[in-house]
Amino acid sequence: MSPDIEPITRSNLNEYLKDLAKEFRKLNGTKTPAEIILIGGAAVLANYSFRDLTYDVDAIIIASSVMKDAINRVGDKHGLPYGWLNADFKRTASYSDRLVEISVYYRTFSNIVTIRMVAAEYLLAMKLMSGRQYKNDLSDIVGILWEHQKSGKPISRESVEKAIESLYGKGAAMPETSMQLFDAVFASGDYEALYRITRESELESKELLLEFEQKYPNKLNGENIDSIINAWQIKRHEEQKDTMLAKLAEKKRVVEKNNQSPDTIAGHDNNGQEPS
């Protein structure tokens, strides 16, 4: 991402939304209100502390056509990328028609634009259904579970499964990486260690895709990204045990075999010693 492009952070997200509402009111008047449902990275930024920034805002936009002009004006004012707020995700596997009805109120700006969010379980369901190894999908899943655990309000596997079924129907198929992570995270409960594994792997996957694109221009597409990442990870590390899928599978296997505590899985036994 170009250093000239302003990132969207927890501290400036509301500022941009406030300016957007002002611009929309100027262009649209006050008779017809608008509604924006934030999902993805923007919803994570607004509700959790583990993630620092994003470069675009995925949303469901229910507004008159002048909203597009308002979005562009705010983007130009703050140096944001074109389409910094967009509804492109509606063309992806994570979209569901039910997102509008299950969204919850966040706040209203300029008495004209209402912002809504997606609750944690549904946000997890969407991230699992997307499961992109080169974005923040997987680390966002673990980070959300981690923060709820720390706050004393843990999210159960059952509640996430119900959210998945509610949005996508019974037996909805997740990407393999999402299924591996889903099993591993609830088997171990060691969210801090899993967050580190998934975030490191996402950064590496992004780097691998850049290498591949440089070597084989115009060969990447939505159908082959995961297979390319997995193949190049194995090639780079020489052994599959170093890939994220293998690390998650091994963590789950160790937990199930030894019934160890989360502290032990993280690398220490109850006495603070390295396990033998």
C-alpha cells in the first residue's frame, strides 16, 4: 500500500463517518435518511483493540445515489483511496441477505446517516466464510475470540455455528483454512499464541503472492490463490510442518492427546518451565 494513502484507524474512523454524513446531507437534503452497515475490518476497528488499521471500509449501503459522491468527497479531503467505503463484498462468499436484519445500532451522524454494525458471532461467521489467508480474516477471528475471553464474556463454538447456519444455511462450506482454524482455536483456547501464528502467516502469505505475481504476472485469480499460497509455503519451508495449516493441526493434536492447559500449549508448564 502506498505510504501516501491515509490508513483508516480506530481514532479516525468516526471522523470520516461524521464528515460523510455532513457531505451526504449537503447533497441529499434532510428528507431521505441513509443507513450504512459496517462489516469486516471497520467493524473490528470500532469494537476491538487488537487491530490497528484498515485501508477500506466494507459496508452495506442503503442510500440515494448521491452517497457515492459524498464518499468520493470525503476520500479526496482526507487522502483516502478511491472507494474507501464500498459494498464490493456483496459479490463475495461472506455476503448474506440476512446481514441487514441481524445488524445492531451503532450511532447516527448529522441526524441523517445511521451506522449499524454486525454482532461478534455474525462477524466471526463472515470471517470464517471468507477465510482469506493473505488478508486479516483469520487473525481477526482469533483476535475477536481473544478479546471476548479477556473481558470475561467468552464466545462459544455453538453460538458461532448458529450464526453461520443463520447467515448461510445448514451445512455451509467454509474454506479449508477456516475449518482448520475453527477446530484449533476452540480445541486449545490459547488465543494469544494462535493470534501470533495466524498474523505471521497472513503477512507471509501476502509476501508470497507478491513474489508469485512478479514471477508469473496476471496468473493470480480468486480460484487459485489458496492453492498457490499453500504450495509456495511448502516450497519455501521445505516441510509442511512449517505452514499455518500444519501448525494449527499440530496444536489441536497436542491438546487432544495430552489434555494440556492453554499455558502448557503456549510453551510453558504450570511451573513456568519449558516442557520436555
